[in-house]
Amino acid sequence: MGADRILIADSDKSTVELLEQHLQSDGFETLRAYRGLEALDMLMQHNIQLVVMAVFLPDIDGITLCKRIRSISSIPIMMLGARKQDMDEILALSTGADDYVAKPFNPLVALARVKALLRRHLCRGNEAVEVPDKNRICIGKLVVELQTHHVRVGERVIELTPTEYGILYLLASNPGRVFSAEEIFAKVWKERIYDSNNTVMVHIRKLREKLEDNPKEPQLIKTVWGTGYKIDR
């Protein structure tokens, strides 16, 4: 597998050269773009793993460009702001950027943030190749840390009860397998009960309320009518 390729889009050539120098010295490949539409063309033509781009670009601003990229890709995006301004940062993050760095910045800090974004994206398993990890389960945006029992969906940290975690772990560690309510109850509660279906259903509903964007139309924990519940990889 080759080195990760980073696209740097900024009209300030000194910023591009500074980032390029540190990224290349750390083993990354880089591509340059000094205009927004040029950056968009490069994304279409090359296999790129992460984009670092300025909020202010000629011909198309970085916020609009971020929206366009997000409509076609979940590639990690780091935005560079001309100043430390809360509204600029909020706008960048709310339109799909994964991180925001204000100028002037320490290039070593920017490099560390690039690496962190790539690690998170690898775990999400979108465009990047998922890296197997015996201490972590990654399914889409869901991340379950097996040693600490920490759970995240994207950047959201999810607080679960021990029972909720037990159900989630059971389903997530057996992707694609359908578990009946009786099976879930027996494996998580470790006992048998006649009315296990209602008990499990209540906990599934609570899990969906915490994990799903729209609990009424769950995308993670699926119901297989007449059979049980499952999580697909």
C-alpha cells in the first residue's frame, strides 16, 4: 500500500509549501491547489485520503467547497481559517469539516491533527481500508472500544448502561447474525424469562434513541420482523 495522499488547497503559497514540507518529511504524498475548483477537479481525478483547505479561496470559498465535497464523499477535511474566530470555526464544522485550524499555526500541530483524522477515518471504514483491531469494533460510524467500553458514533460519545452495552456488544461483534429476543436476554442477562421479548424491546428502543440519528428509522440496529435484531457490517 502506498503513502497516504493529502490535497492542500490554499491561495497562500507559503502556507502550502510549509504544510507540504512537513507532510512529505513524514512520508505523505501531497498535491497542491491554489483555487477551489482546481481542488475539486483534483479530488475527482486522484485517489486522495485527506483534504487540507483554506476557508477563503479564489473562485469558490472553502465553505461552499466543503459542502460540495460532502455531497459526494466522506473524506476527512481540515479547514484552515485566517483567524481564530468562533463563528468561522462553527460554520466550517457545521458544513462538514472534521477539524479547524486557525492561522498562524504550528505545522507540527497541524501534522498531528492530520494523522488523528486519518486514524479516525480508517476506523470508520468509509473510503479508506478498515484496519482490523482486536480491541475495537468499527461498523460504519460506530466505534466500540472493548477494553474501556467506550462507545462513539462519529464524534459523539455515547453513554450506555452496562445492559445496553452488553446488547450492543453482542450484536456488533456478530455482524449480520440475527438474534432473537430470547437469545439476547439469555446472553446478556444470563437467565431465562418468559416475557423476555418486551424487556429486550425496551432496551433496544433506548439504544436506538442514543445511537441513531432517527430512532424511528434505524440504520444501525435493524429489526428482522418475526425473528429478532441484527447489526450489519
